[in-house]
Amino acid sequence: MTNVHRLYFHYSEYPPSMRVLFTGTLLVLGLAYMFAMVQTYVSHAARDGSPGLSVEDLIIAYSGSKEDSRLEAALKGPMIDMIEPDDSARITVWIHDGASQDTYSETVQPILEDNCVGCHDGSNPHVPNLTKFDEVLKLTESDTGVSVYTLIRVSHIHLFGITFIFFIMGFIFTHALIRPVWLKCLVVGIPFLAIILDIGSWYLTKIHPGFAWVVYIGGICMAFSFAFMWVTTMYQMWFMRAPEDLVRDAD
Ligand code: HEC
């Protein structure tokens, strides 16, 4: 005898059209999640010079690299493919030699014009302007990580977006048959706790680098929870029948 809540329905009790709706939603959400992971990887991995996404990479992203300026951090990280290694090295040497205006005009400016100002022409307030010496000079000062302004912008997008994703995902998953019930509740609830801790820790990493671990673990918890709900749902929806002996409790 399998006891379930009176409002509970297993996927197999739903009409085919709803199962198609759930499946389509899951397929596109899964694809979106993969793109999000690739995006996270591409924008943060290898900031510390070694391949892969590590806690050290997150510390550099959020609290800054103690050694590198923002310009150097970008050249080693997200902008690495925009420039030839030789030119990148010339810019690094210029920064380490004190970032003089003369060398800038002779060597650095032409490199930036050829490789960077296509995007960094000052027209987008969120992308640093690389057409003026003064602006470029600011980027050569020591790196303090993503600005709080950028974090606020990204936070609100993530909080809204992730809530939608995990509400839809979790809502579909509530129709799975999982025992014990607390485990099911945990899988549904964890992503919401994780996103709050994760985003809070972006800011806290600026104060103490140890919080990068919370960002890292928060991200892993969300991914695991997502994968668990996705696989369970797909399996139970198409390959499992509801137990014959379902008994709906009155409460
Ligand atoms: C194809 C467009 C494009 C090109 C080419 C490009 N960038 Fe960027 N760059 C961006 C965008 C978009 C951002 C902001 C994205 C972000 O915040 O991650 C950015 C961010 C940056 C940042 C700020 C990173 C930070 O600390 O937040 C620096 C510095 C930078 N780029 C330097 C360069 C340099 C130097 C070059 C040339 C070698 C270059 N970029 C070429 C698009 C480009």
C-alpha cells in the first residue's frame, strides 16, 4: 500500500498533453542550464592561470587578484581569445614598467585599437572604455574584482531568473513518487537556499575570500538538485506507472 497526499498525482495519471508540456519544458530548461554552465565556466575558469574552474578563480573574480590589475586579469581570463599572446605580454610589461603615457601611445594604443575598441569604444556603460589613456590607466590599478554595481545588476537578474527556473522545475518534480518525503522536500527546497547563500557570498567574498567556497558549493548544490529532478522526472514520466495500490490520505 502506497500512501500519498490527497492532492498528489503521479505523472502517469496526467493526460498525454500535460506530459508533453512537462517534457518540452524540461528539455529547453536543461539546454538553458547547460549554456549557463558553459557561460560561468568561460567567464571565470583559468583566471588563476591553471585550467578548470576552481575556488581560487572565484576569489579572483569577486574579490580581485592581489597581484593582477583588472586589465591583466581580463587578458588572462575572459578576454584571452581577443588578443595574440605577444601583444598581451607587451601590455603586461607596460603595466609593470609603470604604465607611462609615452609607451602607451607608441605600443599599447595601437594594440587596443586593433583588438579591443571594436567592443570597448565607450558606447556601453558596462564595458570599460579603452579609447582614452585615463580610462585604460584606471584598469591598470590593482584589481578589486567585480564592482558592487555590477554585482547588484547581476544579483537581481539571477534572483528573478533562478526563482522561475526552480519553481517550474520543482513544481513538475512534485509529481514524482519519492520516499522518504523529507528527501523530496529537501531536493525541492535546496536550490532556493543555495541561491540566496550563493549570491550573498559574491559580496562577502570581497570581505573574506573563504566565502568563495559558499559560492562554489552553492552552485554545485543547485546543479545536483536540478539534475536529480530532471532525470527523476523524465524517467518516472515515461517509464514508470503509478503504483496500483495508491491510497490518498485525507490530510
Ligand atoms: C567581442 C567584443 C569584445 C572584444 C573584442 C573585447 N572585449 Fe573586453 N569585454 C567585452 C564585454 C562584453 C565585457 C563585459 C563582460 C563582463 O562583464 O564579463 C568586457 C570586459 C572587459 C574588461 C573588464 C573586465 C572586468 O574586470 O569586469 C576588460 C579589462 C576588458 N574587457 C579588456 C579587453 C581587452 C584588453 C580587449 C582586447 C585585447 C578586449 N577586452 C576585447 C567585450 C569585448
